[in-house]
Amino acid sequence: MNKLISDINPYTFTGSAILIGFLLVNELPASEQSSVGNWLQLVGLVMQTYASQVDIYQGTDDKCDSREDVSDLESLKNAIDIIKKKLDDVECSCSEDDVKS
């Protein structure tokens, strides 16, 4: 199975999922579409969780770089501060409008 999946072109692999999805949409009522869709998502999440845990357990998770994590965290904190300031500005302008009316 490993060889089969790795030999498929990414566009073909994605396209096959799209085709299967559209075929199922035509054949199933909405309630069944939702149920089957949720089931497929759960299967995918189980596979992702398992693969991620295998990487961590085997020490092969090269995505973890604490320097990048700190940089990402700082970027997120800065973005949150900017959003807070903009929300404060909006709240101030709304309260000024209330006073005028």
C-alpha cells in the first residue's frame, strides 16, 4: 500500500478525492453526506494523530524547532496587541457616537 500511494501524482490523488466526493454527493441524502463526511474526517484525524505520535516517539519529528516556536509566539503576541488596539479604537469611536446621539 505504501508504494501505491507514493506513486500517485499529487494532482491525481487530490483529484480522485474530489471526484469521489462529488459522486457521493449525488448518491447520498444530506444527512448521510454529513455522517459519511464526519466519519472520513475522523479516519483522517486518527491517521494524522498516529503518524505524529510515531514521529515524536521515534524522535524523527524535525518540525520542532524551539527558536521558530518562540519567534512564532512573539509574532502572535504582537498580532494580538494590534488587534486589541484596533478594538479599543472601535469601542472608543462607538462610545463617542453614543454620546453625540
